[in-house]
Amino acid sequence: MPSKVPRSTPVPVPKPLLPSPPPTEAAWQLDELLADLGHTQSKQLAAAGRGAGVRTESLLDNMLDSLTRDLQELGITAAPTGVCAACRKPIAGKVLTALGRTWHPEHFTCARCGRELDKKPFFEQGGRAFCEEDYHQAFSPRCAYCAGPIREKVLTALERTWHPEHFFCAHCGKVFGDEGFLEHNGKPYCHQDFLAMFARKCQGCERPVLDNYLSALEGVWHTECFVCTECLTGFTGGSFFELEGRPYCELHFHQRQGTICHGCGRPVTGRCITAAGRRYHPEHFVCTYCLGRLHKGTVRECGDKMYCQPCYDKLFV
């Protein structure tokens, strides 16, 4: 199966907060005072119950209105710098600009955990701001190996996403190099392990069969490995003999079967004569001395050789 090349894609980058224009000295002092009051308001509202929170908010609003009137009597005008996108109230102190809107710094918080983001980088999703941890937990792709969020480079392979360091051979654990990987049952493998574990093996050498091969005896073979089991000679004629699941040339097949003519040493494929536990072509069943044709019943044996009766009597009697 061809290798599949993984690809990497970047994850979203946290968005910086936009600074406000530098204030005048008087406005700066007013901003500091209003910001302190705003933080006090937020803390008291968080600590108090619902009914007490409403009373505290009303009290602080009255305090801010009174302070604004006193400052106006001193000739200091506290003009709002925007409307907070969270509480929908005018911003008379410090203003924070983010996501195309303005905010009280203490009201610019993570949409999931509620922590303030005025001094931290944030991530945007669907027009809402998230701290880094909550953004990755909620929206970042998950690694198919460890199931954790992928915060930096994303590797995509096998229709899933991975940390680059977690995309490795499912058997040996090595990270893939330039040769890529091969897939089996949805898992990635290096070439070496894939061939060793899943490729078909040659019946001759038991090594993986990759390209040039032939099928025979219910298996596959490298072409150079399909030879006679005895003499290792190839089958030039295209035919072979099978014995116990292994290929043989004609000569060695008959040797294994015990069907070699004792007279000429060639295979006996047709009519044969069996004598003294040996086989002969009929024309090769002759007297060793006179070479006359022998007939059963008139054969004498001496030293693994066959004689007719007259020659045997002449030589040995």
C-alpha cells in the first residue's frame, strides 16, 4: 500500500490587547480612582448575595455620580470613553479595546472560567474571548494517540490529528522519516515492520515478497527461489514435480519416490520390472555379464548385480 504523507497545520495564535490612547494627567488621575472603585465594586458583587449585590451596586453607582459632580465643580470633566460590552455601562476610567469593542478591564474575562484577561493574551472563538487553557480544551484538535489538545503544530494523517511527536510506528515506536509509513487496520507502521508483520512471505526463503513473484503450491515465491528442493536448479521447461509441498525436478522427485531405474539411473515413468527391491526399465533388466535380457525366475543376484543362470554358474560356481 503506498505511503501517506502527513501534513501540518498551525493552530490559532492568541490575540494581543489593543492599547488605549495616552491620557492627560487629570484624566489619568481620574482613571486610577475610577478603576479602583470599579474593582471594589466587582469584588463586593462577587462576595455578596443577589439582594445585597444589587444594593452594593446601587451604592457604588451613587458614589461614582457624586464623585463625578465634585470633579466637575473643580473643572475636571470625566467624559465617557466608550460603553462596556459586558455591563453596557459607560466607561469613565480605564478602557480596554478588544474584539472590536470596548470593555471595563475587570469585565473582559474568559467566557468559560471567568478569569480576567486584561493583562493576558487571549483567543477568540465565535466573537467570545477565552484564556489559553480553556480555548485549547474546548476548541483545539485532539491527538489520536494521547487524546490531549494540540496546542502548536498539528499533524494530519489517517483522517485523524496527532502531535507530531506522537505519530510513530505502532510496532517499534520509531518516528517516521522521509520514507513515510504504511497503514494496516487504521494503524501506521514503518516499512520494515509492515513487511515483516503483514507482507506475504516467499515459500522458499521466507522473506517478504514485494514485486516479482509467482504463485505455486498454495503459496508465493520469488522467481529466483522457485527451484528444485534437491539440486536448486530452476525449472526451465516450466514443469515441476511436487512432494510434500515442495517442488522437485523429475530426477530428484523419482529418487525420493524410489522410482529410478537401477540399470540406467533415469526415472521409470512407464512399464517397469521390480527385482530384489529395485526397479528397472524392461530394456535395462539385463545380465551384467552377457547383457542378455533377463526374465523373472531365471535371475541370480551377486553383489547388487543381476546375472542370468548360465553366466552366474560360469562366474561363481
